[in-house]
Amino acid sequence: MDQEVEAAALIPRPGLTQARTVLVVDDDELVLAALIHDIGDELAPYNHAEFAAAIIRPYVRAEVSWIVEQHGLFQNYYYVHHLGGNRHGRDRFKGHQWYAACAAFCERWDQVSFDPDYPVRPLEAFEPLVRSILSRPAHDPRYVSGPVA
């Protein structure tokens, strides 16, 4: 879970600055996405991204669940060519309304969150945020409304 906590730590919160972060975002749902995006690595290794997206989908806007669902494909850009794969698989989504948001999530938070020496806040620091989002009524249109991917 260290990589997920580091990814969440890279998303600046109000009043904080993070030198490694390129884009300033005040978005609790993206912080939750950073925390949970790889939760399925061990439980569902063949579809970990879809697994994580299914957990948060009833509680966050469609954009955030789409980012989590597609991050595995988008993350391939950074390494899969070294294993003989196609790093441009994500290009099939070029033109999608959330393509740039998913690419930014991977580039600015997921990809750079493998540094074991990067200082991170303890997981407990995120508990109020996680509880506030995951205690919302599931499928509440106040939170999940918006365009569907």
C-alpha cells in the first residue's frame, strides 16, 4: 500500500505544497482514487484496475471511476515496451473526454510514486477523507451524476 499512499501524498491538499507535483488539485475523489487504484493487485491481478473502479464507482463521479478503471492500460505507457508490449495501447481512447485526466493521473501521481525514500503521510491521515466518501449513500446523484464514460 506504500505506493498508493505515496501517490495520494503527491496530490496537494489546500495549504500544502508538494515539489514533485506538477498540477495543483484539490479533489478528494482523486485522492481516494490514488489511495485505492491498485487495491486489486493481489486479489484480481488480471483486472485490478476494474476491481478498484468497481469499489469506488457508487461513490464518486464517473470521471474518477473511469480514471481508476483505465489506469492500468495508461500506466503501460511507462514500462510495457521494455517487455515487448505496445506502450501506445491507451491511444485507442484518444479523443475521450477523460483521456487527458487519466494520462495526467498516471504521469503525475502513479508513475512517480515508486520512490521508497519519498516522505509520505501515514495511511491514518487519509482515514477521514476515505470515510467521508465511502459513507455516502451509494449511487447518490449528488456525487455520481455527470456524463457516463
